[in-house]
Amino acid sequence: MAKDSLLVLSGGMDSVTMLWEYKDEIAAAVTFQYGSNHNRREAECARRNCEILGVKWIEIDLTFMARHFKSSLLEGAEAIPEGNYDDENMRSTVVPFRNGIMLSVAAGLAESMGLKNVMIANHSGDHAIYPDCRPEFISSMGNAISDGTYEHICLKAPYTSLTKGEIAVHGKKLGVDYRLTYSCYKGGEHHCGKCGTCVERREALEYAGIKFEND
């Protein structure tokens, strides 16, 4: 199978699972530094998983977003609300058009590298709070990427209809070590267990029957 895809890899559970599942198709993975609280810890997980699998890892600086965009995700651990993703206060964690910006850069990078596909690991749990994770956005962005590149690069998002729990079950079968992933929006050494992404992570791991100490 030809390695003709570029994966947008955060270092969280979902994109790391996709990295392992599609490793035979992925020529390279790109991680974006955009200044979030958890960016550095996530990026290290992305790098380590790529190193294990022998996948080329690229890191791109988008820290202008931290200087100019409004989001609690960019304002320090104290600004992060606690609760579930269906809570109204979690809207403060939205980084405006983050995926649109990252996918635009990824599309340009993929075409520059002679690759045919860009992959992203959005899932159904993101849909309620994040507009740029919803199926409608992925479809529109896919059309824009195809129309805006000479080689009509394809945007692939195979986890769009899956829950995070279903992704974790899938990853367990693949042998993904979720200790080499990071999700906490507060960015501490250990997951806080209280922010939206920590709650969702814990529920997904429990759903998959995965347990480990000091998550």
C-alpha cells in the first residue's frame, strides 16, 4: 500500500489511534504549535508515537493564534472551565476556526510533499461544541481542499461518526498505548480529571475497559 497521506496529529487519543490504524498509508504526520496550555505535552506524545512507528514527524509553528485569538484554551490553566462538553461554559475552549487553519496548512504541505490525502481525527463527541469538527464543515473543507489544489487532494476523516469510546475500543484492539497520549486542557503533568476533555477521556477509557495509574 502506497504511503500517500499526511495526518494532522495532535498527540491526543483520537489522532494517535488514527496514526496506528493507518500507519501503512501515512507518509508523514504534522503537529501544530498554536500556544494552547496542553500543546507542548501533546506534541511530545505525537513525536514519540511517530518515532515508534518510523513515521516522519513535522512540527509547524502557529503561535500567532495564541497572540491574536480569543479562547480559554490559550489563556492558562486557571481559565479552563470544568464539566462536560455539553455544558455551555465549555464553549470558551473553542479556538476560532482552528481546524480550518490547520487543514489549510496541511493541504499546502501535502501538495508540496507530493501526497494525495490529508487525514484528521475529529469524532462525533466534538460535534456539539466545536463547529470545525462537524460533518458539514469537514465536507465543505474537503471540497475547498480538493478545488484549491492541482492534484485535488482528498480530506479523509474516517472517525467523524464514531464516539471517543468506540475509538478507544478500536485502539485497544490495535495495541495503542494510551499512556503515550495526552488530553488535559489545563496542561499539567497529570490529567486533572475535571476539564471537559479529561472527563471525556476517562469515560472513553472506561468504555473500552482500559485502566492505568496516574493518567
